[in-house]
Amino acid sequence: MPPDSLTPVTHTAGQDTAASLLWSRYRDAAAPAPQIWNDVIATLLGHRSIRSFLPTPLRPGTLDLLVAAAQSAATSSNLQAWSVVAVEDPARRSRLSKLAGSQKHVVDAPLFLVWVADLARLADIATNEGVEIEGIHYLELLLVGIIDAALAAQNAVVALESLGLGAVYIGAIRNNIEAVAAELALPPLVMPVFGLCVGHPDPAVATDIKPRLPQEVVLHRETYATGGKLAALARYNGALRSFQREHDLTVEDWTSKVTERVRTPASLSGRHRLGQALRNLGFQLR
């Protein structure tokens, strides 16, 4: 991006917008003050999950544009080891919703995208070239496909939010990936990574920017710094409790919630058997 597209933040409405978005993202007096700004940064910091959608169809060409944005993301060694399945059929969205914990927004959103790590395409190309594909069965290649899919999807989310659309990721698509793979007729060596609901946000349902951890918790300079984060985590617990009360959500500390999530295999909602599921889908995971 050209340097002149980065606008110094001055005492203007732009400064108010920047400060407001940063405050919403952290709700922390220790958060850094904005020094430079532009519309791309405003879109990124304004991200929020949308779970209530209008029935309005997407404009023609929207899906193609989102895929172009997705394909503009970085990809390891230009392998482009991902694909996306666009699901618009209401019956199929309903079945996928049931496989993903019966989340209503999967049914309500006019477009549901299932992002997949796609090693089948690489395997087919190698086979057509008459080459054995031992290397494709190693964990590294699956990791490449998962990362490529995540980068592509996030590019699409930034693009759709810049168009006034909303989205929410659906990680529960991994609750039973064999059934999802069967529903989408995925060949072996293709892993459903996550889903993405896309549509026009319902303005009648209020949404807000959820606070994130203080930067001092996630930002390490030069080397990883262990310990010394308890005060920052306590501040974050307080910020999130405030957010929860404002939105009539269950009030609980973030530290308690994440501890519960990693405490037992049962808390993974079926994803504790992901390794075996992947082997069932043709991944050898050497």
C-alpha cells in the first residue's frame, strides 16, 4: 500500500473513529493510541460476528468476487491447497446445520461456505504426471492446506465486510467431518476445516465488537516471555464481563471459560476423534 494511503491521526472525526474502534476492541486504558489510520484498518478493527441475517439474496457476482479476494491471499509455495464449497440450497444448509450443533444461522444465511484443505487436487496432478505421492501423506502438507484455507477465508471476510455484509465462522463443522464430507461429496484427502455464514446483517439485532486480550498478553518482543500476565488477564476478565452484562450474556471470566474448554475430551464436542476421522478420509498423517 502506498505510504500516502496511511493517514496520520489528527484531532478530527477520523481520530474519534480510530480511538472508538480501538477502545471497543480492547476496552483497556493500556491499549495503544492510534497514530496512523485508513479505511482498511477501520474495517479490520470493526469486525464482529453476525449470527442474524436478512433473507435478502446476495447481489449477483458477490460469490465470484469473494473467491477472487480469497485467492489473493498468500499460499505456501503457491500450492493453493484449498477449495471452498458454496452451499445455497436450503435443505443442504439445514442438514449441515444439524451436523454443526444445530446452529440456526447456518440455515438463515443465504450463503454457507465450507472451506476445505484440498490435497486431492495435488494428488490427482501428481498421478496424472505419473509420479508417486508419498510426500503428500505427511502432516506438513495437511497443515499447509489448513493454513491456506484459513488465510483465504479471512481475505474473503475482510472483503465481504467492506461491502456491508456480515459473516460468522462455524468451527463446529468439524464435530463430524466424515458426515460433512459425505454431504458435500468430498473425495479422499479433502478435509472440511470450517464453515462461514455469509449474508446481510439483520439491523434489528444489535451486535458489538467483542474485546480481545491485551496486546501485552499476545505480543512478545524478540523472545517468548513467560509469566507476568496475571494482571493483564484480570483486566481482560473485567472487560469481557462488562461486555457480557451489556449484552445480557452469561457473565463468566474468560480464564474460566478457556480452562473448561481444554479440560476434558468431552468439551471438544466430538472433535477429540479428529485424528481418526482424518485417517478415515484418506490422510495417513505420517
